[in-house]
Amino acid sequence: MSFALVRSNSSERYRGFENDFRDISAYIESLEAPVYPYAVDRELASRGKEVFDNHCMRCHGSYGEKESYPERTIPIDEIGTDPVRLRALPVVYREGLKKSWVGEYGKLNTVTDPKGYVAPPLDGIWATAPYFHNGSVPTLWHVLHPEQRPVVWRRTEDGYDRERVGLEFESFDRVPRDIVAPAEKRMYFDTRKFGKKNSGHTYPNELDEQEKRAVLEYLKTI
Ligand code: HEC
């Protein structure tokens, strides 16, 4: 909706969209996260909940019976994920958004100088690969193993990886040289490109392999 705020759409034209936007917004608000459709090891998941509550909850909140969501913004130097998205929206632009429909004409408490990224709620996270704001990490296993994230990867047609929870993909050292057609090149996610870094969010390094395994199982259930 905010992308419709381009100059070539006059304010009159934009106002004409607003009833539709309200309906779309209400519809989105009404959606519930889908339940993971494959097998879950409940015992492992419940151990994972404990690990999650000790290491992840302070930023991502809690799920299940006692729900909470702290909406914390983590400074860019700490989170260390790709900074382009943060810097691409200057404060004056965010102030413009605040005054527009998306900020309910200034009525919403809009942060115009966030200095980092919000730790998002993780409801239905199994279904929303690829991960991080730029979609640079194909599975939750790779979120949990920062050093092993693929540098260049390409998802398979429509494969879902139940082991690593996320997109099934092939990994490459570089985009193959014989791929030149832009439409085909775009199928490769090259994390060395501008705005596409897969770095940062190294908090899972506090966990040992068993704890990671348990958290991965738990993440299927929230
Ligand atoms: C200090 C705060 C903090 C802690 C602790 C933390 N995270 Fe995060 N997490 C973030 C932020 C901020 C992002 C968004 C990063 C981005 O998109 O650039 C994020 C993103 C994620 C994502 C990707 C979300 C998406 O929609 O793409 C997952 C999954 C995740 N965290 C899981 C975890 C798990 C599991 C733990 C505990 C082992 C954890 N996080 C600990 C702050 C934190």
C-alpha cells in the first residue's frame, strides 16, 4: 500500500484507494498463522520452548498460553543484518509516511528514526521462508547456524525442506557464468550483492547443537 504513494499517483487517486486499503488491512488482521502440517516431535519441541524462552523471548516475545510481544528495535550495529533497507528510507521520507494514510494521517505512533530493525513476531514462522527482512536465508536451520548460510542459492521449484524447515534449495559458489538472461539470473540469491547480505543475528551461537535442534522443533509449533 505504501508503494502506491509514488508521485505519479495524485493524492486524489490515492484517496480513491483508501476504502480498498481499509478492507485489505482488516482482512490481513483477521488472518491466523497456519498450523505446521507435518510431524512434530512434541517432547523435543517442549524442550525447545525452554531454550527459546531463555535466549529468544526477550526480543521475540512468547507464544502459546502466555502470549507477549515486546516490539523491540535492535540497533543496526548490534543486529548486523544487511543495513541497506534501514538506510534506504531516510527520516524525512518516514515522516512523510507518518503523515499519510499508512500512518493514519499522523495519528499512529510512527517511529521515524528507528536506527535498527524490529525483532518481528514469529507466529507461523515455519511458513514464511526465506528469512530476515531481505529474505537472504532459506531455512530456520540456517538462521540458527550463521556460519553455514549459503552464499549463493536457488530454491527448487516448490520444495519444502522439513529437516531444516524452510525452502528447499541448491547452493552455489557463484551464479553460474552461463546464466545471462536477467529473468534466470534473478532465480539465484547472491548474498554478495548490494542489499542482499545474509550476515548478523548471531544470537543462536549461544546455543549448543542439541539446543538448536530443540528450538528448531519448537519453531514449527508457534
Ligand atoms: C537481541 C534481540 C534478539 C534476540 C536475542 C534474538 N533475535 Fe531473532 N531477530 C531479531 C531481529 C532484530 C530480527 C530481524 C532481523 C532482520 O530482519 O534483519 C530477528 C529475526 C529473526 C528471525 C527471522 C524472522 C523473519 O520473519 O524473517 C528468526 C527466525 C529469529 N529471529 C529467531 C530467533 C531465535 C530462535 C532466537 C533465539 C535463539 C533469536 N531470534 C534471538 C532480534 C533478536
